[in-house]
Amino acid sequence: MSDHVLILRDAALCGELISLLEADGCTCTCLPVTSTEFIQPQGLSLYKYSWIAFTSANGVRGLFRALESSAHVLPLTVRLAAVGKATARLIHELFSRTADIVSEVADGASLAQLLTKSLPAGTDLLYPCPGGHDSDFENICRTNGLNIHSLPVYQTIANSPETIRSSFDTLPPCDAAVFFAPSAVKAFNTAVPAPWNFNAVAIGSTTERALAQIHQTIVTKAENTEPHAIAMAARGVHSMEWESQHA
């Protein structure tokens, strides 16, 4: 029988991952546990910033929506930093710009460390971020002398625990579940308390920490945020083994 992989995200955001898993014989079910609400910031002005740093795809989408709705444009004088290749691709897709700095490891702490090595102290960075969130990215940048200006452009809302639980109870047992963010861990754990007997796939170090904090012991961290890396983690396959199987 094929592996059943539970993806805790809207299917519209996971097309490539689903295709990879299904091509490898897996059955996929998408169960969104959070939703995103975009925020329209007031008095938006980007010209005073040297850099804009994006630590998530929703940060990119949120700033794009804010600029579009206020008839502003992204100044060509502002340079761009992205957490990972997927976020860099979305920057290019929405803004037709190439990110100037891209962290190899797709987490905020890695991007912050790269920026603190690359930029002089006192550099002004705009950070399109989730509302009510103090991140590793902000803390590391501030500690190393960068001026971070947080701009909330979205917020993550947990779906109803009752809705999540009732949907989960109708599913066949899963072999792996993919968690894209700490907010997904929190929302799912509220509805279906850990520990779980399936492989919890963590996207990023902060998600891995969130799983550890709820004492989930069966955890695989994806090597990066690319769909093939997530698929490997869901199958418990190392990269060299995956490449030999798909050569």
C-alpha cells in the first residue's frame, strides 16, 4: 500500500510537491490548518530604506498587495534579500526583480546572519512580516547593529480546532505530515494533541523547534524548502538515495 502523506496546507500552494509525491506512489491529502489575512499598512513609503528583507513567501505577497492597492511601486534603488530560492523566485515573479542576497538555508536566522556579514552596521532594512511576531531574524539583525523596521503585511489565523479534528478523523492513517511553519504545529496540536505516531516533516529550524517543544519525537527536517527536499523528508529518503532512485 502506498504511503499516505498529510500536507497541512492549501492544495493550491502545494502543486509541485503533490505531483512529486504522487509520481513516487504516495497518496496525498491536503488539510489546511491556518489561513492568511493580508494587512494594508498605513503611510507606506519605501524610499528611505536601503534594503527590504523577505523571510517568507507571504511577506513577498503581502508587500506586493500593499503596493498594488496604494498605487506605489518598488523603488529600483532598494536592494532585496530573500530567505531561500523559493522566496527569491516569487520576488522575481511578482516584482520582476532579482534578489541581491539569497540565503542557501531557508530560515530567517540564516538570512539574518548572512546580512550581518554583508552589510555595515546602521543599514536600514524594511522587514515585511507577520503581525504580532518577534522573530529570530529581527533579533539577530538588531543584535548585530542593523536597523530593522518591521512592517506587518499579513497575519496567520489558526483554523477552528473542531474543524481540523473532524476533518482529520475522516482520513485514513497517515505515514507523514508536512508542517510548513510553527503556526501549523500549534494549530494542528491544539486539534490533535501530540505525540503522533507518524513522521512529522519540519520545514525550517523554527518549525523543528516547535515540534520538539510539544515532545514530538518522530521528526524529519527537510534539507530546504524546495518541493523535492520536502518530498524526500516525507518519504524518509536521503538526498543521494532519492537521486539514485530518480536518475
